[in-house]
Amino acid sequence: MGYKGRDVEVSILEQGLCIVVACDSCGGIGEKELDLLKVPHRLVGQLTARVALMEILCTGALPRIMTVAISAEPDPTGRRILNGVRAELEMAGYKDLSLAISTEKNFVPSQTGLGIGLTGTCRVEDLRIAVSRPGDRVYCLGTPRVGEEVANAPASSIIGTGHIRALLSQPGIHDIVPIGSRGIMAEACQLARHTGSQFIPDPVTEPDLSQSAGPSTCALFTCAPEVLPEIQGDLPLTRVGILGALEPDNGHIGQPHNK
């Protein structure tokens, strides 16, 4: 079935049950000699696991099992990455989630590589897949950051699974999409295409709609016009546009909107 081009795949099984799979990768980031960005391996594990968790939760599915493929020696790199993964799972409320783990035991690589997969399940009727409607408002929660901006940012300034759960619990909120390297504009336009609408950006100056959000440091969500989203904490919340109805011969997506 697929999830409309995102890093998530959905398979519908018998009796209305769905398997939802998400994945994220990270390369050249860590503490090794040839890593391009030097950050603690624990943080690499934590943030990569967070991306997969948020992708699964945003679909309405519950995490069931995680795979952790570490392209590095078991110790110390593998151990430190896994400490970060487990810390993130505990913080998200999935301390006992099953892990399938693989490390490189034949060589000691000079550059860090990590791939995380997460499998979840839900009922078909609970899937939150392209459920937005024309007229919905489009918001960004958090700030897009990448590279050293992520490493230097306070943990409280980066969106986490608690924020996703809070959005999921609010009536009138439709799609929630973690933003990655493609940026807000690309994700909003893609969502619009798969909901029979067009993304019309507001004339905002921040955040930058084209900037990479790295390991999903912010999220896009849509809601009905009458909904006023309730956000806890200090994360910035910005309305970035609306989903407009498609006209028969209108091929323009992303035209400014002043209302």
C-alpha cells in the first residue's frame, strides 16, 4: 500500500490488521576518525531511534519491534549507540520493546553507520494516512535544524514523541508528518498531492520552508480551520499555509496566500 512516498510502508493483513514499517539511516556522524560531524554516539542512537518512533506513531500505529543495524564494532561504538537507542525508547514509554541487533564483528570501521527499522501495528480504521482535507490549516511545530545545529541545540527545543502523542490526542488534527532532510515545503506539497489539494504557503519568514530538518527536529500537521492547536512546552508553533482545493486546470502549487 505504501504511505504516499514517505519513509513508511503499510501492509494490510487479514481481519483489518495493518503492519506499518518505518526506517531511518545515519552515516558519517559520530565519534570516529572519518565521521564528518563529531557528536556522541549515544546521541546518534537516540535521535535515529526517535525518527523511526515518530514516523510510526504519526500513522496511528503502535511500535512492536525495532531493528538496529550498526556498521561499527560492538564495543565501544555499538554499546554507546545502543545506550542512546534504549534511552530514547525508555523516554518514549517503550522500555521493553524487542530489539533485533547487528554489529560489525569482523572489522573496526573508521566511520559510523547506523540503520534503524521499526515495525508497528494498528487497525485499518485507525490509520492516519493522508486524511487531510481542502481548507485545512498547515502548521509547523518546532524548528528545522541539521548538523551542528542539532548537536548544539537544547534537548527541550527538539520535537519528541511526547509532542506527537499530544497532537494525536487532539480532536480535529488530521495528518502529522515528521520533517526530515527534504524540508517543510516538500513534505507539505507531497501531502497536498495525496489529499486532492494544493499547498498554499503563508508569507512567513520563519521557519525556512526549504531547510533540512535533519533527524526530524520539527513536524508538520494539518487541522480543521476552527481548531486552535494546544501545544505544551516552549516549542515554536507557526502556521505555514493552508491546503487549497484544486481547480480543474490549476497546475500551480505553492502560490502565496494572504488570508
